[in-house]
Amino acid sequence: MVAPLAAPHEKTLGSYLRPYWRSLAVGGVFLVLTNVVDKSIPWILQRAIDALVAHELGAVRDYALVVLGLAAVMWVVRIQSRVHVFNVGRDVEFDLRNEIIDKVHQLGPSFFRRMPTGEIMSRATNDLGQLRLLVGFGALNVVNSLLAYVGAIALMVAISPRLTAMALLPYPLFILVARGFGKALYDRSRDAQAALGTLADRAQENLAGVRVVRAFGLEPQQKERFEEANQGAIRANMRLVVTRGFMWPALMLIGSLGTLIVLFQGGRMILADELTVGQFAAFNAYLATLVWPTLAFGYMLSVVQRGRASFERVREILDAEPDIADPVEPVPMRGTGAVRVSGLEVERGGQPVLRDVSLEVPAGSSLAIVGGIGSGKSTLAATLPRLLPAPPATIFVDDQPVEALALRELRQTVAYAQQEPFLFSTSIERNISFGLGNDEPRPDELRRRVRAAAEEACILEEIDNMPAGLDTLVGERGVQLSGGQKQRIALARALLNAPRVLVLDDPLSAVDAKTESRILEALDRAGEGRTLILVTHRVAAAERMDQVVVLEAGRVIERGTHRELIEAGGPYARMAKRQALEAELSTL
């Protein structure tokens, strides 16, 4: 029995900070030391001024030297606090970026229908940048501000509780106003990040489809669509900027009221001999240390709210449930590559795609899956290595249900070459060896295996005739290569790991007759010693297989050998006759 899948774990931001608690603790200690030194300077200033009033110049000189020493100490501990805390922000960003890429590799088609590529890129770049700012710069300044408030207010109370109470009178109003701005900043930060995601998606879409846009002469329309997204991003960000613009003067005004009160009331207390000049100077110095935290409160509020909004957007990726996941306790692979499908039913968007499909491919034999457009051929092929979800106990490899097998092991055993081969913008060798992952051998062994796979796919001779051979760069999505060359390089990539089962999804689509002949030769060689399942609409390829299954509207309507189906005179025979006639007409 297959163990149930584990429920997704929704992490909080604190869980990403936990591995770095030592660095945060060290940074916190340095922050405390920074504030202790910082608050010591006004205390010494008080005594220096009182000594100056009493004409004790020697004491004033000594106090000045102590202040210089404390300033040097504060310079060191301040830098250390920032090094330890800021680096945690970058470490958390690094961890989240890796987790996003791992998660994206697990998610299935249903997720990518909801969230386009550009939106994912925006969350993996813009939003993670805001999170780094929150965890590093934001966390440090929030803690530093709290320490500054606690330390300064305690020392102000020690000088004059009454003057302290009067200086802090405006602060309740300050907190209320800041709270109102905080909610507005959160909402508008989320809107701004979403608008940037839309803009990134529009840009990515146009770059990927630039040749289609040019072919249809749609540059003005696409420019207009991009400009619309651009204006939307500007409007969303301007709303955020306007909110911040109103917030700063409002908070500065409220914070400055305390300074005015101290100047008025403190002056009266000096005249009444309730304060010394030194105490008044120290009190103002402590109040001045609250100016930056007070003025920066608005900015920090913006950083925190924008970081919160960004984390919520990133969590939409991290908390998404994959269509397909590894079993908790996978069963080890065994056998030689027999494939069996029993009563397979697949729906997409509420519509049935495959209906009660059953077939069997003995180990080492070959099967052609034939059918028209929309018959469900590609869906059936993609379910075999679990690239698409399927009901349990409907697909078996060597009599083991595929949902009980580890995904990586299953997909190394059942290699899948898709209908439209995707090549990375790198060399031919790197594209063929991509499937090795972290198991890549030494360079000389790698080159030998790549050449062997390329020869098996009937592409090695053409590669050797290229100026740089296997080091030839294929360009964006293989733009430097022909359709047939891309098909065979993708086939070589699938063959490199020597899979027991090879599933090829219509490798003859959109190729000429000469290329078709080369690929058919490659298929004959690829099928030697392994189970081969070929999805095709061409009878010329299907007749080379041991068995043929014909699909129509998601159902198996015919099965047998090529000869048996031709003699039966059914849909397959009519398809063969039509393609033979088309071949004759093309030679005229």
C-alpha cells in the first residue's frame, strides 16, 4: 500500500530565521553595546558642561578624551552589528530562492495555468529583494529603535520625570497615525508588487514570442499592451509613493512637537534651578537620539509592510500543493521495463481526456499509440512517467504502481521525450547531458557517453560537421538548429541514461521526408534492448512497432499489429491509405 502524502508545511518567516539564530544573537549583543555606548556620551556630556560652568577645564579635557574613545568603540560595535544582521537577510533570501526553484520543479500544469512565468519571476526577484530588506535592514533598525527608545526614555526619566512626561505627550497621537498609515502601506505595497508581476509577465511573453509578433506585424498592438501594463505599474507605485509622501511630514510634525515642549519647559526649569545646564543638555541629547528612530519610523513601517506583502506573495508559491508528489515511503524499482495501463481515466478542466484506457507493453517490446489531434495520445504518454496526475493503481511499471515509486527513479527508468523539444541556450553537449543532473561523470567519460547517445540518435555525424562540434551553442531554445536536429538531440538526451522504458511523443512532427527517415533509423536503434512507446500520427513509424493502439476521443478503438489492423480495414487502415496517397501526391 502506498503511504499517504504528507500535508504541506506552511512556514512562517521566523522559521527561515531560526537556522541563523547565532548570528542574530551576536548581532543583537552588538546592538545592545552600540546603544549602551551611545547613551553614555550624553551622560558624560552632562558632566563636562557642568564642569565647564564651574571652570574645571582639566575635567572638561578628560571628559572629551573619554567621548573620543567611546566614539571609536561605537564605530567598531556598530559595524559588527550590521555585518551579522544584514548577512542574515542575504542568507534568508538565498534559502527562499532555492526553495522557490525546488518548489517550481515540483508543481504541475494546474499551478502554471494560475500563475504565469513573468509573475513567478517577479516574486523570485522583486519580492525576495523586499524580504531581504525586511530581514536585514528592517529587523536591525526595528530592534535598534526599540533599544534606543527604552534606553533614552529611562535616562530621561532619571533626569526629570515631569519633563519626560511632557516630552512624550505627542507620542500616542504618533502611534495612532502610524498605525493608519501602516495598513494603507501594506495594501498599496501588495498592489504595487502585483503590478510589477504583471509587467514582468508581459515583457517575458513578448520576448519569448518576438518572432511571432514580427511575423504578424503586431508590434504596435504589443507595444500598446506593454504600455498599458507599464502605466498600471506606475499608477500602483505612485499610490504607494503618495502614501509614503504624506506619512513622512505627518510623523515628523508630531515627533517635533516633543522637542518644542522640551525647549519651552526645560528653559523654565533651568531658570527655576530645577535643572542644571548640563542636565538640560543631556536631556536634549537623549531626546535627539529619539529623533532618528522617530523620523525613520515611517520608513521602517514602509519596509516592514512591503516585506510582509512580499512574503505573502512568495508563500503563494511555497504553499502551493503539487499535482504530483513523491510518496512518503517509496518502493524500490525492480524488473526490466514492462508497462501496463489498466482502466486509466483522466479529466482536464472537468472534461474527460482519457476514458477507460487499458494496454500492456511487455519488457523489451515496442508499442505505437496512434490517433488524430485531440485523441489523448500526448496525455497518455505524459502520465506514464507521472508528468501528469493519474488515478492510483492505473499505471504500472514492472507490476509496481507508479505512485509508489520515487519520482526521480521513475523518470530515470521511464525516459520521456516531449513533442516540442526544449533546448537550453548552451552547448549541444550540455543539452544532451542535462538529464545526468548531479551524477555527471568526469569530462572525458561525459564526452564519451554524450557521443554514444548522439550516435544512437543518428545526430553525431551532423554534430561533428558543425564548426565547434559538441561545443556548438544552440542559441535561444535551439534557434540555430533545424527541427529534425532538435528532435534528435532531445532523443539523445533521453537515451543518455540508458532508460529501460523510452516514451517518445510524436518525434516526427513538423519534419521533412529526409529528416523523417533519419529519425526512423534512430527509433529502430533506440528500441534495441528496451521498451519503446511511440506516440505518432504517421503509419510509417507505427508499422515498425510490435503492437499498435489506436485512440479516438480518449478511448482505445483498435489494437493489434500493423498487419492485423491493415487487414481489419478499420480507422487505422483508412489512415494508412490516406497517408500513402498523400505521399504519392507529394512526389508529383
